[in-house]
Amino acid sequence: MPVRVHLPEGRAPAGLLVWAHGGSWQHGSAAEWHHTTTALAARSGWAVISVDYRLAPRHRHPSAVQDVLTALTWAHDGTPGTPLAVDGSRAGTPRAAGGSRAGNPRAAGGSRAGTPRAVGGDRAGIPLAVGGDSAGGTIAAVAALAARDRGLPLVAQVLAYPPFDPDCAAPSYHRSPSAFPQAAALRGAWRAWLGDNTATTHDAAAPDIGGGTTADRTRLYATPWQAPTLEGVAPAILAVGRDDPVHDDVVTYARRLHADGVPARLLRPSGARHGDMLRPDRPLLHQLAAALRELTPSLEERNDHERRPCPTRGPRPPLHRPA
């Protein structure tokens, strides 16, 4: 499976961020998002692993989620002291998430590609997160749930304007007839990704929406709305513009995370539009990168606290307290 690895210049990465590009689940590639993921790595200080996941309609759900979960497993499963390299080589064989193209991701270019360069040095204790924009944000969110259920530790899910409702029923989808994406077009994209089973629901107990499982029986949801609970999933950094048609989906997700005890930080940059991750000069990418930079010191402080001897220990503090 091709991936592109982007490293911050002149410093060791603060963490590893596996990224899923946007494109309505049908379009886009790691190459087309190269400028975006390079900028995100440079401004955040994190290594960004951009995944060339399989696209609909040829490859329907859960193929893309399997690919992102495979990349997360590959990024995580290095033994302590074993670097993860830009050309994808490292000791050991990662456990695949399932489906064809599973196995060790193959680095396809990326910034500073060529001679293998260590992404993480000592793999022990390096933060790992998942993220994506638009349809890639949907994939990243459900990959975070699969990582939770599989016991794969993530420090964050970093999501830029992800759609979550295949019905596109929220008021924000219908406020402006000229806003992008239009509800009708997005419903068509959901159908292309999910296939014939397009019955939709906000009720986790209702029939499946194009779901799937991995070989180890990990459930692969199509949307977080399907999960019986969000408890225990990675803390979220969410970004969406107030006039974005998917705005209400993102706000609802933040509220559901808070209700289930999961820290969620909601960024709503002034004037942000759907697709702004492809315009790295816009505030949205800058704010996401800043949130990632702020995340690393809080993790270091938590680790320092946990290393101190303490006769009694209470609950660990959240990375970001709910607003």
C-alpha cells in the first residue's frame, strides 16, 4: 500500500500522524495532497504519513478504513529502538488490518524520500495520531474507533470538516444553495462509498450501514453514529467553518464525544470553507498545526507526572477539558 512520509525539517518529529486525504471517498491521492501534508508536517513538527487508500466506487467501504488501520498498525508496531524509515523498511512484519493490499505500506515518494531516514528514532513513547480532511476525516474517525477496539493507543484524532450523516439531514446542509459541498452531491458520494446498502440511521442499534470487520473481528463502522458508545476513543481536535455544510455534523460529534467523557477541542476559524486544507495559507491548517504543537507538551507533562512515585493516584487528567 503506497504511503508518503513527510518529515519536519531540522528536528526529530514530535509524533506520527497518519493522514487520510479528502475527495468524496472517490477522488484524490497522497500525491495530490502533497503540498497540504508537507505544510502540516512543517508547521506542526509531526511526521505525517499520508495514505493512498483504495477509492470508491471500485473499492467500497470498508476498504479505505482497512488501509488507514493498516498504516496505523505499521506506524505503531516497531519494536523499541527500531526506526520507522521513509522507504517503509523496518524490522518486523506489521499485522495487516485486512483486505487486499494489506501488509507493509510502501512509501511512494513523500518529502525527503529516497535514502531511508528514521521517522521516530526510538519508537517507545512516540505519540501516534490519526487524521484526515473531509471524507478522509470520516475515515480517520472510524479508524480511531477501530484502533480503540483493537487496543491500539492513539493520542488524538485530528479531523478537518468530516461529514458523518449519510442522509445530510442537519440544517447546515440546507442553509445556502451555493455552499460546497451540496447535500445532494454528498449523498451521492456516500452511496458510491457504501454501495447498495444505503439505509442510514443515527441509531447504533439499527441495521448496519455498509459495515465490515477485520480478520480479528474488529468492527469497521462507516460513521461514528453507528458506534454504541464513543467512550475510550482518542481525544479529538476538530476543525470546521461556521458556514460549511458539514458544520452541524462536526458540532454534533463534539457534543457526543463530551457526553461520553472524551475530550474534544472544536476549532471554527473565521471564514473557513470546505476544502481549506488544500489552501495551506488559510487559517484552518495553521490552527490544526498549532493544536498538534500544543498537544505534545501536554503529553510530556502527563508522562512526567506518571513517572513520579506517588503513593495514591487519581484519574489521569484529560488532554483537553470539555468546554
